[in-house]
Amino acid sequence: MKPIVIIKTGDTLPEIYEVYKDFEHWISKGLRVSHEKTIVLDATKQFDLPDPENIAGGVIAGSHAMVTENLDWSLNIESWVLKMIDAGQPLLGICYGHQLIAKALGGKVDYHPKGMELGTVQVQMNPNAGTDPLFKDLPGDFDVHVSHSQSVAELPPGAMLLAGNGFERHHAFRIQDSAWGVQFHPEYSESIMKAYITQTARHYKEIEPVESDLLEKVAPTPYAALVLERFGCLALSP
């Protein structure tokens, strides 16, 4: 069986890695597929990304880099995204990956004018989500974990909006029938979210005063996790 490839776009913070490992481990666990059905490629070090026909699907992970930096390895992933879309292969972008898919297809990415969105927040489903393979039958509002400074400022042409909230309009979208972007982190556990809040407060003075409040509001996100699990099932379906 062809594998799902997890495209690694950077490392988590050392303090978080020591306890919880890294993005690819959380995504692999969240896909709920056996270990041999996933492979991990670090796109920051390996420019030779797989032919879409040789994989079952792809997940582009989050990163501490910024999409607008236009780093060489990031531009290389953009080219690969276009190949995946043309081939109709299942593709999911998470946070950085979400923004990268949007940019590759003609959308706009920039720093959010209101600053960082961090912690557990609610998103609201768009009516379009009612028939979407990953979002159908989810509640109208559900909790998600977030940690981002940049956002998709404009969706790419032809994108279908699936979810958003008062802070972030474009929390989830779909392109054609097989590519999705989610700004939130379906792979984060409550513990990982709390660790990110704590570490972010140490590096950003504007977060420090609200750290306790953000930690108190961290909650389970089972429906966000279900989106990632459903993607795994869809990618590996016959």
C-alpha cells in the first residue's frame, strides 16, 4: 500500500521536543494509521519530494518559519503542491501548510493585523462544510488549538471556505475535491497546547500578561482531531 507522506517544515521548540517529540510524531498519531503507512520527509533538508502517483496522500506540517519569507525549501513545496493538486491526490496543510497551499494556488498570506492567535478557541462551520468529507456532521461550533502570527489574508481562487471565527476568517478551506488547509492544529493535545502557551509567553511580552487566562481556557478538541483522523482514512481508502 502506498504511504501517506508527512512533509516536515521545521522543528518544534527544544523544550517541547524533550517532552512531547515533534510535529511529525503528533501528526502520525493523529492520522490513526499504522506506522508503516506513513513516511516523514524533512523538506527543509530534502528538496526531492515524492511523485504524487507514488504516495497515498500528503500532510504539510506546521513550522516556526513564516510563509512570506519565501525560503527556497518552502517555494519547492509550493511547486509540489501544484503537482499534488493536478494529480488529485489527497493533501492536507496544517497551519504553515495551510498558508502554503493557499499561497501556491494564488491566495495571499500575511501577518494578521490583530497579532497572534494562541490557545483553545472556537471556530464556526460554514454551510459549505455540511457535505465536506472531513467536516460533515461536526457541530456548528467546536474548539480548536491555535498558534499562529500569519494567516491566509485572501483565499485562492476557487477555494471553498469551511470554517472561521471572529479573529480568523479562514480557518479551513478546500480546493477542488482533494486538498484542504486548516489554520488550527488538529494534532495538538491539551498538554502540547499548554506547552506552547508557556513557551510563547517567555518569548513574547504581549502574551505574558494573559498566559494564565490562556492556560485556563485550554480544553479538549475532539472534533478538530477527527478532521485529521478522517483525512487519514480518506487518503488510504481504496
